[in-house]
Amino acid sequence: MFTLTRFSVKSRPGEAARIELHQQLPNPFVLYTDGGSVATFLLLEEQATCDLGNSSLTVRATPGREVYLVPEEHRENPVVLRVANLFPRRVGEGGETTFDPLPAGRYVIGVRGKGLGRTVAVNGGATSVRIE
């Protein structure tokens, strides 16, 4: 079972974004933020800190398309897929959208209305990918 929680995250330039949770029951968490960030972690005590990383992923696609990210290890989890679909990023007129911040890892890019597609590795810093 997953506890799914949505947060707005603010970070200082050059520093990894962090979020602190207090007074939560021990559970696995999947975090989706307004900025498109996604992170998973297991809360084992009454409080935990989740490092959201300092990587970014720019997705280039047709303007107006809505895209979302799913951590690769959760690509088969229907609850995670549903929540990811609730928080897509719209590709702007310039043909790109950026998910930032992200922890290093592998993500599957989803397109709203079409489902999951390409898997991409984010290993720190800026990563860019084009999808059709």
C-alpha cells in the first residue's frame, strides 16, 4: 500500500530540494509536487526527510501535449499511475517542459491519453529527451 501526498516544494538555487514530513504513519510514500517532481521513499519512523535531488529532466514534445513521470520501479502500480496522470506538465509553445527537481533514477515518461512510453535515466544535472 502507498500513501500518496502532494506538496509544493521550494528550494534554493544550487541546493538539493528537501521536504520534511511529521506526524505521519509509517508507510511507503510517493510524492508529486506542483513543479512536476516525483520521489519515493519509505517512512519508518514518525518523521523523515526526503531528498528530492538536484537533477532536472526536460521533455521536448508537441506543444500542448501533457506529459508526466513515473519512477520505473512503480510503472505497474495502478495507484501511482493514476496519481501521476493527475499531475501532468503541459508542453509549452516552445516545445518543452522541465521536471525539476528530481532525484537521480530511471523514469518512464507518460503522455496523457496515450499512456507510458520511453524510459530515461536521470543521473544528476540536466537531462533532455525528445518524445513523439
